[in-house]
Amino acid sequence: MILTFRWYGNNDLIKLDYIRQIPVVKGIVSALYDVAVGEVWPYEKLMSLRNETKANGLELSVIESIPVHEDIKLGKPSAKILIENYCESIRNMGRAGIHTLCYNFMPVFDWTRSNMAFQLEDGSNALSYDNSEILSADLSDGTKGLPGWSTSYNKKELKFLLDAYKELSPEGLWENFAVFIKKTAPVAEEFGIKMGIHPDDPPWPIFGLPRIMTDEAALDRLIGVYDSPSNGLTLCTGSLGASSGNDMVKLTEKYAGMDRISFAHVRNIRITNTGQFNETAHNTGSGSLDILGIMKALKKAGFSGPLRPDHGRMIWGEQGKPGYGLYDRALGAMYLAGIWEGLE
Ligand code: CS2
Ligand code: MN
């Protein structure tokens, strides 16, 4: 296992020289943030990102994410050229010596939360989600009514997308996914890259949009579409684990045993009701998930890929990007590395 840490590039408040001071962290998870969605990611830029992390003693282990253009998910005529561009970005990753790619296939919205600073009992705060609040979110002015939402759509754009997906249905989305992965995964194989799809977060439909990467049946189907270690999963425990029907230890055992976990996001959440949860500190005792059991399952399967702490709380008065402060993620990294060492 390679312990990694997400870094949002030079605009990140948390600098690489701070990250390198977390003793267990060896790798960086990052992306190019200045390439328009759908364009090819240039080799030179990937190489210079890698050189920058290396200059700070850290390997660029994972690209998270190359965004998948909505036209690919919708199966528009332009999907063909957009998928070709995506393949070229994968080739450039391989040429630049980067071997893991995390991406997602969620329509319109990536991870979604209703509160970016939910108060926890100990005085810290974390992200939380409540279905009833999300369902009553005001989308009449596009995505402005959503907390923490960075990709913005105005009223007209959002309505167009919501309608288009309504027509598509989950089956249509699966078909478009199959077209995408059957083209990209062989290229990833050729260039020594493992792709790992990030599960939908939360793992159920929101705003009437289809969401397909939500449970064991979906993960089996994912593997069935194109069976290769290059077509795997980003095991995000806090995403899949938000649905109490997903037994995270069992799922980890199963897919790690099949060598289909390309990358792992390990974090805890507390389920407070159906469709309602808040994020917590990483340790088992703080939330609903058996983090120790999950780490044991990875260890037992001989997992050797990159793994990172995921969203952290805001503690010790830290201000910054919700979920992506330094302190609690660093605690998470140490906790996960400690478990791993104990299992040696
Ligand atoms: C991440 C996702 O911050 C997060 O929750 O896990 O945004 C993730 O980067 C994307 O879904 C991967 O494509
Ligand atoms: Mn995640």
C-alpha cells in the first residue's frame, strides 16, 4: 500500500512541503486544473506536475480526476471525439509515468452535501448530508442554491441537463458507460494504468438524475462490462458506506480479492438515519464504518495500490476548503498507516 494525500495544485492552501512532513505520506493525488473539460491533457503539463511533486520528495501516484464530459455520459454525437481525447490523456499519463487514474461517471453533480460545516459534539465541524434538505434545495437559479458546489450551471443550462438525463434513464447511462470504458480501458492497459471509478456520492439518485455506481450489483456489472485490472474501482468507503445496505468489509474483501481495487479512499461517516449522514474522524470508533476491518481486508488481499485519507473535519480552528484541510487528514493518514504497520 502506498499512503497518498490529495493536493489541489499551487492554489491549494496546503503546500507540498507541509504534506511531506506527514511522515507516512509517500505519494500525491492531484490533477491539472487549467485544462477545459473534454480537451486532451498535455504530456508536458503532466510531466511538470510530476517533477514538482518529486522536487518535494513525493511521487505523483494518482490523477484524480480527468473529468468525463457530460456529452460522453449523455451519448451525444460529440462523445466519439471526446472519448478519443480522453484516451490521449491516458496515453500522456502513461508517458509521464503516472499509473493510477480516478474518475467518476456521476451526471452533473459530483459529491453532494447539504451542510459544509456541520457541528460535531467535540466542537469541530464536518460535511453532512440530509436527503430532505437536498430535495428541497432551490435550483431555480441553477447551482447557486447548492452549498459548496464549484462547477456552476445557470438556470437554463441546468434545466437542459436535468431534462436530458431524465430521458436517458439509468439503462441509457450504463450503455454510455460501456461505450466509454470499452474504449478507454484497453488504452489504460497498454500504458500500464489502472483506472478506478469513484462510486456515486451519496450512492442513490439525487434531483431525479440517474446514478449507477451505488452497490455490489453495480460493481459486478462494472467489471462485467470490460474485465481487466485496468477497469477497477476507487474504493471510497465513505461514499458506498453511506448506504447501510453496503457491507464495506465484505465488499472490500471481494473486490480486493479480485484485484479490482485500483485506489482507495478510506474515511468514516456516521449514518444518522436513512438518507442522512455526517462525516467524522477516520477512526472506527468515531463513525458507523469498521475502518479496521476494511484495512484488514485490504491487507489480507495483498493490496499494493495507492490509498489516501479522504475528507477530514475542520479541527483546531483551521479554515480552508471543506473536507480538505490539513490537520484532520494528517491524523487520518497516521491512523491508517498505524493500522497497516500493525498488520505487517
Ligand atoms: C472526491 C471526489 O472530494 C471527494 O469526495 O472523492 O470529488 C472525487 O474526486 C471524484 O468523484 C472523482 O472523480
Ligand atoms: Mn472519495
